[in-house]
Amino acid sequence: MKVIGLTGGVASGKSVVAAELAALGAHVLAADAAAHRVINLPAVKAQVVNRWGPKILALDGNVDRREVAKKVFSPGAPANAELRFLEALVHPLIRREFEVQIARDSDTGIPAVVVDAPLLLEAGWETLCDLLIFVDSPRETRLERAQRLRNWSAQEFQAREAAQLPIEEKRSRATHVLINQGSLAEIKTLVGQFWESNLPT
């Protein structure tokens, strides 16, 4: 079984690549979903509320991710401190969840597990992986996607991007780069070629 790390710039099309890898037989572990689970663990939620107050909770009692984003992606040094706090709180728990699931999957006969994580390199999770895919897409294309699909402003896009490693560093550390600047069919073809070249038949 191969463990494939999947990362890229903001709005680069990682979810499309992850979905295609899943269709080919991989089990995808999504960091965003894991973060949502662990931040609502009682002990973690208590620390979040202690730091940011009860207004950080939504009406259903869970941590409001939009309010968290306001805390950690606002411009300036205080936001950086809040982001570091959040990462120190949740990243070790997410990694442990990934480690447990990878160990379970290794006994199932599936060909690959995909660790789909925007902050894979920043968190040090590449050490879990055998291969690392970087999804590459031009900045202007990614900005347009973020505005159209996520309703982000250019400032929100820039704040998210600034919180990550430079694109060039991410690309240079990948074992494979998939260029996503064409049609959906084209990126699916590239994913299929990667699969055929790197996964046992």
C-alpha cells in the first residue's frame, strides 16, 4: 500500500484530484474534515472557548469555523499568533488520527491512502507519505476559483496563501507535480497516468 500526500496552492484543485484518486481505489483522508472533528472534541473545544470566548461557538454548540477563520486569517501579527495556537492544538491530534487510519488501511488490501492536506508540509505530515503530489495551477486561476466557488475576497485569498509555505517550495518538495490549468477531463487523465505509473496492479 502506498501513502500519497496531496497538497497544492489555495484553490488549486486538490479536491478534484482527491476525488479521482478515490474513484481509482484510494482511501482519502481529508485534513479539513479531521480538523473539524478534533476541534470539537470536548477538551479541545474548551481550550478554544477559553482563548476566544463563547462567541466562537455556533448555535449548534460546535466551533464555528467561519469565526475561527476570522481569528486566524486576519492581517497582522496577532492573527499569526492565533494561527500558531490553533495549529499547535489540532495538528498533533490530526496526525494521530491519520496514523491510526493508515495502519488500519494497511491490512485491508487497498492500493493507496491519500493524505489530502493543504498544510501537509507545514505540519510535517509528509513523513507519513511515500509519494507527494503537488497540484499546480496559476495564481489568477486559483483566485478566480476562490472568488467564484468559495465567495472569498482577494484579501481573504491572500491571507490564506500567506499562511502557507511559498508555492515554489511546495512544488520543489513534491515527488510529482500535476498541472491543473485545463479541463476537468485533462486533470483526470493526468491523475490516471500518475496512478498507472506508481500504483501496483
